[in-house]
Amino acid sequence: MSDAGSPGLSRGVATLKFTKTDSTPTNSGSAVRFNTRNAGSNSGLSFSNPNFGDSNTTQATMADAYKEFDRSDTSPIIPEIRIRSYAFRVREIILAVVSVVAILGCLVLIALVATNNKSEENVSAVAQAQKAIRTLCTDASCLKAASYGVSNMNTSVNPCDNFYQYACGNYETNNPLNPTLRQRSVFWNLYYDNEDKLRTLLEAGTTRTSSWSAEKKLKDFFKSCIDDYGKMRTGGKSFITKIIQPLGGWDVLNTFDSSAFNLQTSIQKTSVDFWTAALFTFRVATDRYDRTRRVIEVDMSGMGMSWPYFIRETTQQIRNDYKKFMRTVANLLAQDSGLTLDPDTLTNKVETFVNDAFDMEFQLANITANTLPSGDPHNHVNRITLNDFTTQTNNVIDFVSFFQHMFGSNNVNGNTRVVLREDDWLRRMLSMVESLPDADKPRKLHNYMMWRLAQSYATELSWEYIHASRQFFVDQFGYASFLGTNKHCFSIVDTKFPDALGSMFVQDHFSETNQKQAEEIVKYVKQEIIDSIGQNKFLDDATKEKAKRKLQASTDKMGYPDIYLNEAEIDNIYQDITINRSDYFQNLLNLNVFDQKDWTRRLTRPEDKTRWVLNSYDTFMFFYNSWNQLLVPAGILQFPVYEWTMPHYFNFGSMGGLMGHYLVHAIDTWGGSYDENGAYGNWYTNASRAGYAEVEKCYASVYNNKTMGPFQIVGQTAPQTVRVYGARFAWEGIAETSGVRHAYKAYKKWIADKGEEKLTPSPHYTNDQSFFLTYAQTYCVARTDALAYYYASRGRVSEDIRVNVALSQLNEFTSTFNCPKNSPMNSPTKCDTY
């Protein structure tokens, strides 16, 4: 995976923390508060998640709304077979069969001994049979791993023709989709399982009932969120009394006084008090040139849908649907306010509101289409003081006052230098605001901000508002994919109470042994990469030394932070939050205040590398170059990706392959932009960059020959195919191939130290073969053609190509499976690896 800001960066919607999401939009019901072109400020991030397998779609992931998941499927990973009222999973049947076979084998041996104890030949046969049994791993963990692996395989496929199909050919059968679930994978199944565990904990009774208990605040908030009855009684009244009235009323409700409108006050309340981006957004980021300091980044924002929808000729219907959404919400609020205007007057006011808000966003979209992000915005020569930025943009917004409202006058002043991630965009936006006709400006700006707020909070109100939001989603994307109240509320607590939720998960569902044993895997993989750097063919000696130094200095975070086992420390994190179990809307506003204080703390304190930027129950890992850390949360340290009791040929194949991939990203050309202390700066020499470029060309040529599909798409008579753009994926291909090779070599070193392991009980597979099978099965996926085509058309390389190309490059693989020369899985072109 890539770091934020890497090639392939896309424009879209982004939130303020690391995210996992289906790249196709899903109406989660959660508000997207901050709308920006870029993925954010998390420079130095090598990122992976359950849905994304390459660098380009990583950017799209981080640019989509945070909590957007397909509806969870309750089908087990291994399907069930039902006989009357009894249900048996295929895995259980396989285990039973294996057990029966083992028992029968023992009975045969006993019979042989009993009836032929005088025959030397039979005694010899018994001894050989007993020896063969002793060489097999028949522990419960081995049987579980073997049965899982075999159940996903399609052994009718020649492994040297298509290894992915050989390893994963039956995965779709074992992981059926349904109309609301468009894909399943190893990582998504893990996340769905983790999510189910957490929702069960949230719905359970509270064990620590003191007022300061983080557990009580978390569960009370969740229960206030799922209170549909309370939301239906309130309707839009909370929004009217707690947002519209403090903002000076609203023209649609006939309570707006244009002469009293003040842009400065309105933008501060909208952006800070109500935590909704309008016109621009901001965030606290680590200074790329001085990791001990934090800076304020200012960025583009302010559109309720992706900017191309506003300007493309082919999206006129979506624009009409968007206006219908605006119109519906405005009329609902007017109804809930008890407004008694005559119908014609109300209709005119609503249409004025819709046209004002839409025109503002349309102009922002046009600015987006004609500007580009700033180049190296963190460079000190590109930073600007708040005084200068305000003056140079004709005081349209007083940015000193704005950021003092956010962070306090003690922490920000006119000489505070900020980073403008979209300098040109921001200046054009402010010029556009300044040029609005004076007669219309107050009403138009106010209507625009009212829509930003109404769209942001619509899914937190009663069912009519939620339905309006969902209807626009269907109009926009053509299918229904909704979370429902329970899952929507889970996504909110996931965002707002990650430490409290993570602590509950760890204490209830995670084995400390799994965490400690996993550290052994990363130790061996990292050391193998360090040892192999000396043999690298495309790096010069100076770059090799710096790569070694960076990996030697790197650390890893496995499982969860230690504070998750300390309830008092978790309580302390949330001590300033007040939660009322019967007032969900006020709880949201209280959390806005908490977020404001938390951001101020981040700005005023040095970067804390002991904290985690992942939730403990997440099911992806990444290498965070800014901190020179490999982060592996507890959520991924579970079967079938990792389990300490399993043979290590399983663990090195799955977990080791992933770790190898991300550790390579620490030292490739992107990781080469961050030194061992996380400081930004290029340590690759020109010669090494040139050498790397040649390797990229090699991988590009291999991937360029591949085609994804065919996909059967509704409305298309012929199946659709998409060619792989090799140059775009080449750097991920290098990391993938290098990662699995290093994991394999690390496993061989582990054997040299610990001794050979017993064979899997699966027939005909050596331990080396089991390693490669497990690696491939880590990427097994079931996906609808529509979603697969969506991914492919946006540059994502499908899992089958990813696995097959990586393995076909490795002599270690081809010799293990005896793949002849020029067979599909023995590529005639072998590219270099790290």
C-alpha cells in the first residue's frame, strides 16, 4: 500500500482519521464532515485495508467517507450443511472425517499387530505406518488450518496454470454473497466478526456504572443513538433549536435577518461548534520537516458530493436528484418547525435555498476542476502567517480570529504559520466569495452553510431525514446499500470512542499470547530483509546502508497499546465528555467540544509516538513511515491470518507475507523519503533511483500483459474486460513479490533455528507448499462483477493477478511446485526484488 500523497492521489471526500471502506460509496448514515480533495495530512503512511490491494485505490479509500461498509453477512466463513434441525459446518465435517480416518487407521494397525505379530513384514509395515502418523501434525490447530485450506481449494486446476484458482477456487462457494453484500474476503470476514463481537459488548449491560466510567459513557451514547423512538418523537426539532437558532435563524423558516448576518461568526460556528466543513477545512498535522512539531493545515472543502458530479454533462440527472434531496430536507425542517407560511411563499423560499446552496457548491467544483494541490506545501518557503493570509485575501475571512476560536488565543496568533495544502484553490474560493453580489451575499452564504449542516446531520435525525439521504444515495449510485440504525450507530462510536471500544475488545476477545508470538514473525522477516539488502542488485552501497539503518531503527506495534488493559487510563481519556442517554443530538454536540479540545491538545503538545493511529480491532496493517513503525492491530492477529498455535508455515505464509510487503515499503522509493527518525527527506541516491526505475519497468511489462474480467455488467450486452495498467501498479508489484520472497526465506531461517515442523494432515503437501498455499489464500475474495468492474476501471489490480504474478516471479515457488519452464506460473521474465 501507498503512503498518503503518493502517485495516484484522487480527489474526493476525506475524514480526519485513518479509515477502511469499500471504495464504492455506501450510505452508512454517518455524516461526512470534512470534504477535501486529498487524503489528508497523514504523510508517511503505508496503508492497507480489507478492500484494497494496491496503492492507487488506497488513496481512494482514504478519500472516501470513514465508516462506509457493506452490510455484514451472518453466513459463516465455512458454510453449513443442515440435516433436520441440526447444522454442521463443512469444516466440522472435514474434521470429523479426518478423525474417523485416524481412528480407523489405528484400528487397522491394532488388527495388524494382533493377527500378524509373528510376521516380520507386517511388524515392519506397522512400524512404518506408525512413523508416518508421527510425522503428521494432528493437533486441533493443524486440523483446523488444514480443513480451512482444503475447503477453499479447487484441485482440478493445475497449480502451474493458475495458482490463485488452485488455492482459492472454492472460496466463493464457501463465502456466498447476497443482494446487500457485494464482496467478502479474509479481512472483511474478520472485520465483520470483530464488529459483531463489539456490538454484542455494546448491547450488554454496563459493569462499571460510575459517572466517570468510559464504559458507561460509551454504552449510554450507543443506546441513545439506537433510540429510534426518541428520534421519531423529536424529528428535526433538535436541529432547529440547537443549530438553526444559534446561527441566527433561516430564511426558509422566515427567521433570518440578512442585515445581522456575519460571515466570520457563521463560518466559525459551522466549522468549529458544529464540526462541519464549509468553504474550507483544516486539521492538525505533524510537520514533515520537523517531526517534533505540529502544524495547522488548511485545505479545500465544502461540497456535498464529488466535484465531477457538478460539472460533467453526463451527470445532469444526479444534479437534479441532489436538488431534490435539498428540497426534501428543507420541507421536512419547515414542517417540524411548525411554520405557517402559505404554500407558495414556502415553495419560493425553498427553491431560493436550493439554488443558493447548489450554486455555491457548483462554483467550488469549478474551482476544483481548474486548480491543483500545492507542491510540497510543508516546505517552509511555502508556509504563510495567518495575518498575511488574511490580508492577502482581502480580509474575506479573518483567519486569526477563526483559529483562535478553534484553538484558543494562547495557542494561535497572527504570526502562526500554517500549511496551505491547496493554496490556489483557497485563494480562488475566497475571491469568489468576495465577488458575490452584495444584495444576495448574506442570504446566499447563509443558505449554503445551512445546507452543509443539514446534509451533515440529516442521518442523525428521524427516519424521514434518513430516508431522504438514502434516496439520494440510490439515485446517485443505482443500488441500495445501507447499514441500518445499529450498524450506523456502531460506526459513530467506532469514530468517537475508539479507545473505549478497543479496550473492551482486547479485554474480552484477544489472547496476549497471540500478540507476543506474532512478534517472532516480524523479527525474522525484518532481519531477513536486512540480511538480503547486501545482495540487492539495483541499489548502490550508500542507499543500502541507509536502508539497513532505517529497518534496524524501526519498531513494531503489535496488538494494542498497553493502556487498553488499564481502565482508569481509558476513563481519563473521556473524562471531559458528558453523555445523556436520552438526548442523542446533544451528545453529538458534546462530542464536538471533545474533538475541539483533543485537537488543541494535539497542536500544543509534541507528537506522541506511543499512541496508536489504528483501532485494536482493525483488520489491516501498514507501515507508518513518519514514525518508522509497523502497526499490526489485534483485529488481524486471528485465524486464518495468524494464530500462534498453528504451524509456522501457515503463519509465515499469511502474516509473514503481509509484513514483508509493508516492511519493503519502508525502504522503497516512497519509504526513501523518510529517514529512520521519520524526518522527510530523500535518502535514495540518483543511481539507486535510476536502478529502481529499471526494476519498475520490468514489473510494468509483466503486469501490462494481464487483463481483468470478463465482467458481466447490467446494461452491457457483452462482457467487459479491463487491461492492467502495469506502470501504475509496478511499485506495489515490487513490494508484493519481495514481501513473499522474504517471508519464505525468513521461514527457512526459522526452521534452521527451531527445527522442521510436522507435515500438514492435508494429503500431498510439503511444508513449503503449504506456505505458498497459505500466502495465496490470504487474498481469496468473493466479489460481484459490478464491484469488480468498478475496482478494475479505477486501476485496482485484482487479487488473482496480484498473487499469480508475485509467485510466478519466484524460483522458490516454481521449484516447490515443479512448474515447467514457460508455464503460466513460471514467468520467463524474472524481475529483481529487494
